[in-house]
Amino acid sequence: MSSLSMLLQAAADGSIGKMGAGIGAGLAAIGAGIGIGRIGQGALESIARQPEVAGDVRTNMILTAAFVEGVALFAIVVCLLIAVA
């Protein structure tokens, strides 16, 4: 059996779409983790350079991390909805 016919058969029963949804959910979670880590890194470097603005930097860091988390959650929910359908 050739690889093309195997791919076409897998596409016909929808398993490739479910695999893609699982990979997408994993990438969304990894991307959010990297993004939040970079936000924390930048905030700590900023606070180390100017300790007097620590409160403002912390507030902006938490707000930005919440936005990144929200987008990642939305992406994971969309991928799970694709996997279930």
C-alpha cells in the first residue's frame, strides 16, 4: 500500500484532523508557556534596572500574562472542538 493511499484513507475517516487538533492544542500550550516566561523575564530585568517602578511593571506583567493565557485557552478550546467534531 502506497503512502499516498494510506494518507487518503486516514483523511477519509477524519483521524488526520483529530491529530492536527491535538498538535495544535499542544503548540498553543507550549507557546503560551514560552510567552509568559518571556514576559516574566522582561519584567524582572526591568525591575532590576529601575526598582522604583516595580509596581507599575508588575501590574503590566500580570495584565499581559492574562491576555496571553486567554488567547492560549481560546486556541486550546478551538482545537478540542475540532477534535470532538
